[in-house]
Amino acid sequence: MNRTENPEFWRSIYQAGKTGWDLGAPSPVFERLVQHRQIPPGKMIVPGAGRGHNARLFAAHGFEVTAVDFAPEALAEMRRLNTPEHPIILLEADIFGLPPHLSHTFHYVLEYLCYCAIPPSRREEYADVVTRLLKPNGFYIALAFPIGEYSGGPPYAVSIPEIIELFTARGFDLVLQECPPDSPAPRRGREELLVLWKRTPRHTSF
Ligand SMILES: C[S@@+](CC[C@H](N)C(=O)[O-])C[C@H]1O[C@@H](n2cnc3c(N)ncnc32)[C@H](O)[C@@H]1O
């Protein structure tokens, strides 16, 4: 087992306060998406949600959001930051072992910094999980980071051609690909890319 597949690995990072990936707020890219009403509210799931900043952003805009993480510290933080006005549903679980009743129930899967946290050897499986969670015509919204070519991780390097291959093979149509002008400065430019995929009904095998 790769060490990043073990919740204990992530627990120790949270306990040591070494969560350098955490912006302490939602991504400005997602803020723009919701504020400009580019996507209508619906049921959303956020795998590897961490402290849940992005999950709460969408909940505050009328989405019904389920946030999943397998690190108890992340869940404790999401519980602490959850609000009664716009609550998110919390699920302490491994994304590779989600209960079957969640299959095909979401309009959106929101991805930020989970794909780069799982071992690259499980990316096919990750794409299967996303496919299984979405309703037909649902959307996979991914802010891909860090795009590059290097070995080691996490974060493991993200390859856009690889993502395109994974999701095209599962019947997704790429509806948006954007180099966001509003990514936080260190991530802006070639390292971060917003991609929006629609799961087309012709693929219903998962
Ligand atoms: C780099 S952090 C990103 C957190 C959050 N998405 C953000 O943008 O701040 C990766 C998160 O994914 C969680 N994670 C990694 N593998 C997971 C898995 N197989 N199932 C559930 N959560 C996982 C970790 O516990 C950690 O909270």
C-alpha cells in the first residue's frame, strides 16, 4: 500500500499543521463560477474535501453538498466550520469505498487537490468513482493542480492529456477548459487548469 492511501498519513499532516495546500478560503476560481451563476444549484459531492472551504462555498449558494474525507482531523474541522444556515453533509470515508446508495445521485463532482493526493496508480479507479457518483448528464468540475512533469508526491503531478484520456474513455464530453486568471498567484499560469466535463448518458455501465 502506498503511504498516501492510509488515512494515518494525512492525519499526521493535519496534526503537524503542515497543510500548506489549504488556502484558508474557497478557491477564487470556484467563487467566480458560483457568483456568475455559471452552474445551477444541485446535488454535489466533494471527494477529499479537507477543511471543506469549497464545499461550504457551494452550500452557501444553494447546492446540497456532501463532503468526503478519510482523515478524522479534516472531518473535525469541517464539523467545527459547518454552519446551520448552509450546512454541508459530512462523510468520513475512503472515496474508493463509498456506499452503493450514493451511486448516480449527484449532479456535480467537485475536484480540487484530491486527484493529486491519491497514488497515480489509482487514477483509473478514481475516474470510475467519479463516473459512478454522477447522474447521467452530471458534471465533473475539476481544478487540476499541479500540472507538470515530475516524479514523486504528494502532490503527484497532474497531466492534462491523461485526464482527457481517462474521462473521454468513460463517455464524458469536455465542455470547458480554462486557464483561470483568478487562481491564487503561486498557482496561476501553467500549473492550474479548470476543466468541466459532462457525463453523457451513452455510458451507463458503472
Ligand atoms: C491535499 S488535501 C486537499 C484538501 C482539499 N481538497 C483542499 O483543497 O483544501 C487532500 C485531502 O484528501 C484526503 N484524501 C486523500 N485520499 C483520500 C481517500 N482515498 N479518501 C478520502 N479522502 C482522501 C486527505 O485526507 C486530504 O484531506
